[in-house]
Amino acid sequence: MIYFDQAASSFPKPASVANAMAEAVNEYAANPGRGGHALATRASQMIESTRELLKAFFHAPSKRHVWFYQNATMALNQALLGFPFQEGDHVVSTSFEHNSVRRPLEQLRQRQGIEISYVEPNSTGLIEVEAIEKAFKRNTRLLVVSHGSNVTGAFVDIERIGKIAKTKKVPFLLDASQTAGKLRIEMDHANISMLAFAGHKGLLGPQGTGALIVAEDFQLKPLVYGGTGSYSELIDQPSQWPDRYESGTLNTPGIAGLNAGIKYIVERGIDDIYEHEWQLTKQFLQGLQGMASIKEYGPSLEVKRVGVVSFQMEGLDSHEVATILDEHYQIAVRAGLHCAPLAHDTLQTSETGLVRVSFGPYNTAEEVDTLLTALGEIEQAFY
Amino acid sequence: MIYFDQAASSFPKPASVANAMAEAVNEYAANPGRGGHALATRASQMIESTRELLKAFFHAPSKRHVWFYQNATMALNQALLGFPFQEGDHVVSTSFEHNSVRRPLEQLRQRQGIEISYVEPNSTGLIEVEAIEKAFKRNTRLLVVSHGSNVTGAFVDIERIGKIAKTKKVPFLLDASQTAGKLRIEMDHANISMLAFAGHKGLLGPQGTGALIVAEDFQLKPLVYGGTGSYSELIDQPSQWPDRYESGTLNTPGIAGLNAGIKYIVERGIDDIYEHEWQLTKQFLQGLQGMASIKEYGPSLEVKRVGVVSFQMEGLDSHEVATILDEHYQIAVRAGLHCAPLAHDTLQTSETGLVRVSFGPYNTAEEVDTLLTALGEIEQAFY
């Protein structure tokens, strides 16, 4: 099996990930922070050291600002539904957001009467910083932008966007689901107010992990209320971070796996991983250029992107192409709308969807060649 | 290390749990339901077979009614904050609820003006069915009760409570965090409308797992909005179950581990597990009776409970006792309020907290003897 569905979940993981998880389950499956005994302390230390790792990796102010969730969706919901909006507030976002941003925003529109501007990309599929700047209004209270598109791989310039947000004095929420672990993200330098990401994609951790890192206190309302293992006597959530925003037992084995994934990235070097995936992306894009039936959607070949390429084969449904690749060639890609319908509206691909190929640190040039050969054979068979 | 903190998280787990998790991470870490390829299908099958297992285990109407969350807290929040309350609605609950029930209820009181009755236990610490029945009013819209107390181990008669709820035509939400995997729970027979539980306690799964099972459509509002891998084109959450209530990537390795945990319980037999823990509980309670300095809180020795026993040693703070047991005897117990402050108010133990000892399927009579000996030595040293 050749796996090119890295944008959904990375695979394989470093061997250390499953090992760390098994160790957590077999050696210290106690409840972190909810008892003072040795096993609970060990679980708690694993969680705190992962907070510390994420703090350093993303240049967060302190590990208390790192909050763990089941996935990026939950982290984004905490940031968006928890944000203290008032009726009539305005949000700037883009048409390339995943449903994990768009659906909470639309909820807020319904519930609280907020107004949303979805910035459209330019003709080459890139979201321009100038277009974001123009979308600001006097009542803009939040900017929420996806760092890298899960459809085209195009990514935005977060440092420039961060500067605009800072000038406008509007908090900047970045959805880094497609870029965490692939592109450098420094919350301090890029002026990122809130950073949400999944643990099981570029960070090479297991499913069941995600986080929200918050640079300062935006008076977020907790999304979930319950036991925090601290201040049990309070009727309300405690005010302390991260307790206030992390009710219930955390996913200790998942967080241990995430810890191992991040350590792999730090050791190999994020720039090395990016360069590796970029080479595979270029190789694949160049290969596609010779195929008449294929239309690729995304930035031009010269523009750097994360390792995501989406295309259509003329006259073939995207699911059909994916099924042939899976069943005849044992190549895993993904077809459909990728939970980003507005992006497909923009690209005018909502009817057929797109075939998405995405690369990871363990994919090889030989695998890309095999995929190109397979696509060539499909083209020959159908045209 | 002797581990008696089973009510917080069970330990050890069956060996099959970590194995299933490692297999999920190493062999099929693809995103379930978000791609049609072979690895995604395998992940999806693991999740669906676990739904099926839970459906059968708890007598749920169908696997679509089983929704996965990071923990029981999140499941309870989905049920409570998602319930379509109107201002002035009344909820019947008990003073033995965990903060994962109490804090969401108090939020609802603040946000939506609901009224709550917390039923108090009788003088022996038992919540009486009659007291619950009396608490109903004409405007009661929901009954939420903890099956077993995480402080005293006392459990309520769910079949009788279910009958009352049915007669009153009020949905019955059961928090089975302390009883799932330990006591038989049949949603159909006991007329349970919604069942919330953790995966990492009695069910022997890993942390990072929990579920809500809903018997029928109560028009719950989703707590989290986002990608469901289905109906991506909709602005709103899809109406299909479980998609509507499960946004974002699920914790596949965790669910695989939970699957293994439940299979262990089914093979060994839940009655056998209960009987084993009950014998250990009786042995411990009998041993405590000879110790003058110890006051035990909970039902009398004749009354069956789940394997949880809480006590005070006269003049010693509960944390001090727990620390001595941990450091001098390598015995893990838990001290404090156990996220259930109202229970401690009722027991008048809020100042000092209690030392909680809780038993699991792998604990042995010898371990209980060791604990009793240790407590005897502490008593001798301090009195």
C-alpha cells in the first residue's frame, strides 16, 4: 500500500509513537493530576512535558497556554464558540476554510448575529494578504484563517497577516491543521493570538489529539464544564489555565504519542521535512503536466505549497479515480470535497469533487513515480 | 506498586488493549470514514465494530445511537448543554453527582434559567428512589443521576428510577462513569434515555475515550460543529447520526483499545468482575472495622456497592495518608474531594477530604491485606 492521504492523517508514524502509547497504557495508565501517587504523577509529567514541547515548538508564552483536545475541530470550536462575541460583531475569514471553521462561524451567525466575510482567493487560487486587509471593518472582532489549504496546498503568509491583525488590533486565530509540523509557525513573531491544530497530521501523533494555544486572555468561555482535578469545591470552572479549558480526563496515551511525533520532527528538522515533501510535490506536479486529461487545481508550479495536490481527470468522477487507484494499484488517495465546500465552490469543482494526493515525510520519489505511472495507465484506458 | 485508584482510571489494562492501539497506529492510522481507500476502511470498521459492541453491551437501539467523545465529561456536556431546555424548566439530580454533571447544570441555571433539585441521600448515604420521585415537579424536563458514587461506591436502583422517569414521561440521563463494565446496564430494560460513560475506567479501555448513547431523538443541539466526513456541502451539521454529534477526527487507536477492553469484560463476564471486586470491598471494609482511628463513609457492610471505599483517619489530612501510602508502601490511593464537592458537603468531609480506595478486576486479596497492614502501621505510628 502506498499512502498518499497524509492531509487526512499521517501514516506511517515514527515507531516511537506507538511505543510511547503502549508504554503509557501498560506502565502508567493512572489518571494524570487527579491523585498524588507515583503513577498519576508519571502520567501528569508526560502531559506537562508535551505542553512544554508544544510551547517551545510554536513559541507560545507558557505551557499553561497549551490546551489539549480530541482534535483540531474541538480546539477551533473552543476558540470560536467560546469567543466573547456580541451581536453585530464582524469576522474576517476565507473561502478556503475547513468545515471545522465554517460551521462554527455559521452557528455564530445564527445564534449571535455575527457577520462574516469570506475572502476569496485570486485567479491562481491564492488568498492575498491585501484581500484580507481590505475585508476588515470597524466592527471586526476576529480574524480566522487557515494556514494551508487542505484542497490545494496553498498557504498564506502568516507574518504579513499577523502584522495586519496587530495593526487593526484584532485577534488572529490560525487553523494550522495542514501546516503544523510542516511549516515553521512562531506565534510570537507572526503575532498569532490563537493557534489550533491536529496532532495526527503533520505532527505525526495519533488520532485523538489536537490543541489550542492561546497567546493571551481573550476571556474565552469554556466549551465543556466538569471535573478539572483541581478546585473541586467551585461551582464554576476554575479560572486557572489550562484547568479552565480542559474538563475531564485527558488522553494521556495519545498525548504521549504526540510527544514522540513532535520529537521526531524536531530531530529530523522541520525544514528538512518541508523540503522533502516539496520535492515530491514538484515531481508529481511536473509528471501531471504531461497528462492531457488531468486538470490540476492549485498554485502554479513555482509557488511553494504544502504537500497537497488536487486534480480532476476529465470525464471521470473523483471517487472513481480514487477507487481504481485503491483497488488496482493499492494507492491511497482521497476523493470528494474534503470538508471544504466553499473552496470547491470557488474552484467550481463541487459537482465532481477532486482527487487529492498528499505527501508525508516517509513518502518516496519511487512512490510518486508509481502513482504517475498508474495515472498514465488510467488515462490510456479511458481516453 | 499496588494500584487502588481504579475509580479514576483502571490499571492495569488487559494486554490486548495496548496491542490493539499499537496495531491501529502502526497498521492503519488512516482517517476513518474520510476516504474510501483500504486503510481508511479498516479504521472505519474498527470504529463501527466498537459501536456495535457497545450497542449490544448496553442494549442500545442501534449503533448509530452510540457517539464517541474524548471522555465522559464531554459526553455529559453534549447531553446536558445540548438538551433543548427552555427557561424555567426543572431538572432532578442528586447531591452525589460528579462535577461533570454539576458544573454543566449550574451553567444551564446561569445561562438559561433552569431550576435544579439536588436530591440528598438518606442517613446511610444512599439515594432513595422515593426521594427522587418526590423531587419531580410539573416542569421537570430531565432526570440526571449518577449510577454509582465515585466517593462512596453506593449505587442506585436504575430499573426503579427508570420506571419513575417513564411514568413521569421525563428523559432519564444516567452517568455510568463508575459502573459501566462493573454492573449490568440495559438501556431498554431500565428505560435509560441517555447513557454517558468513560472508556478508561470499568470498561478497561484507554484514556481519551468516552461515549454517549441516546435511546431516541431528544433534539439535542450539537456541542461541536465541523467536518463530519459526510455531507460536506451543508452549512449546518448533517442530521444523520452519529455524524451530527461527532465532528472532527475520532480517536481510532483509543477506540480500538476500548474495543479490546470491552471484549475482555464480555469474555470474563461482568458478573464475575463485580463479584471479584465485591469480595475485595467486603474484605477491606471488614478489615477497617478493627481500626479505631478510621471512619468509613458509605453504605453499611451488607449493602452492595461498586468497589469504592472512602475513609478518614482521625486527625490526619487525607492527602497525608495518601502520601504515606504512596511513598512508604507504594500503594496508590486517592485523596481529596474527587470532583464531587456536594457529596463531601453531604458527608461533612469538605475540609479534610477523604482517602479513597477503589478496586479493579486485577486487584487481589493479598493486595488488600497489604493495604490493611499498612493502614494498621500508620494507625500505630500516629495514635
